Amino acid sequence: MPEDNKKTPHSKIVQTYAEDAVKVIEGDRQGLIKKIIHSEEENEKIKRSLSPESKKNKLFVLLGSILLLLASGTFTFFIVRGSTPPVAVEQEFVPLIFTDKNAIIEVGGLKKEAIEAKVIAEISTADLAKGETEGIYFSLNKKPVGLREFALLLGSSFAPGNNPFIDDNFLLGAVSGETRDFFILLKMRSLGDIFSAMQGWETKMFLDLHGFFGLDIGPANQYFLTKSFEDGIVGNKNARILYNAEGKIVMMYVFADENSVVITDTNEAAGEIMLRLAASRVKQ
């Protein structure tokens, strides 16, 4: 009998085990391949989601670009703005007292006589009822004229100079009563700060201001150029008064309160301005 036909049960068992092992290995190999393929597919999905071509990332890139442009524009704006000269803010006229009407007169290029004429014309034509007050402000190239510049425009001898305690803000205008009476209101820290300046101005005050009061320097009035002011009382306040030959007030300045001097020519005008000064203090 041939050898090949003689197979023992042991050899069958070995053969069966080997076949099973091959099947298992092949099965594991197929499973591993499937796992590898599945893993690669998942990786491709992740790559696609992270790719700039994805919709989400396109949106993120777009938003990022917009924000970057906005930031650059803002930065450029502030650089350019910093290099541009600041725009000058126009000063405002600050009222010292309540006034019923106000007027602004441009004095650029005008001489003293022309300025006086404009003030007189404004006072005479202003729509004022009895007891009302008009404030008049000067402007030079649309900027407020302060006390020191006003003195220069008039060629005045009044010299507040660099005294920081005499306010550059002042007011002139008219009080409407039986007549329309011109006034100037000056402000300072205290009376002591302006007292010597006012006394020094007395000898030239008539010369500097006569035109605003509607007076001329003709033969009849020339003596006022050398006539002295006298002590007086107006509304219980100390005053220095220039009288004419008949004892009538031509011009005076009144120490209205600790911080104010009123220049005018009637007791009524001085009293009205002092009343308004008192009212402004109450409001403050």
C-alpha cells in the first residue's frame, strides 16, 4: 500500500490547525486593511475640514482680513490726525451780567472814531424798553476783543498790562431809562488790584471815552481834559466823579462791589448795573 494513502489522525489535526490559522490570519489581515482604509478616510475628512478651502475656514479668513483692514485704517487715521494741526476753537463772549439784548460789532480795520460812531448808532437804534439793558461786544476777525486789546484800539492810557488779577473779560453797553446811558463794566480779583490803575487813568479818561458818551472836545468841553475827579457816593458805593461847572455828572467810575467797577454818567445806569451784579451773585 502506498505511503501517501497512509495518513494518520495526527496529521489531519495538524493540517486542520494550519488551515484554520491561515484563515484567521487572512481574516485579521482583511480587518486590518479595513481599519487602515477607514483611518485614512477619517484623516482625509479632518484634512478637508482644516483646509483653507473649507467653508468654515474661508469665513474665518474673510473675517480676519476685514478686522485687519479695520485695525490698519484706525491706526492710520490716528497717525494722520496727530500730524494735522488742531482746529482752533472759536472763543465765546462770556456775559458778566444778565442783559436783555446783545450786539456784536466787528472792529477790524476801524479807527477809534469809527468804533465810537458804531457804538452810538447801535445804542440809539437798539429795540430796548425802559429798564432794559443791552450788552455790546467787540470782535476782531470773529474773535472776542478783550480789555487789553480794547485799550490798544482806543490808544488809551488805561494800562491793566500784565496784571493777571484784572480780568480781560469786560462789557460795555447801554441802560435804557429816561435816556440811554452808556456804561463799561470791568472785573478784577479785588478792588486793590485795580485801584491804582483807575486813579492813573483819571487824567486821560475823558479824552479816551468822551466819544462813547456822545461828547466832543470843543471849546466848551476842553476844561474836562484837566479837571480832576472828585470823591462821591453812588448807591452807597464809593465813586470818583467828574462834574461839569453846573455840578452835573459828566463821567464817573463806581466801585460797585469787591470785584467790579462801573464807568457811566448817571446814577440810574450805575444802580441798574449794580442790581444786575447782585442778581448774578445770587444765581451763582
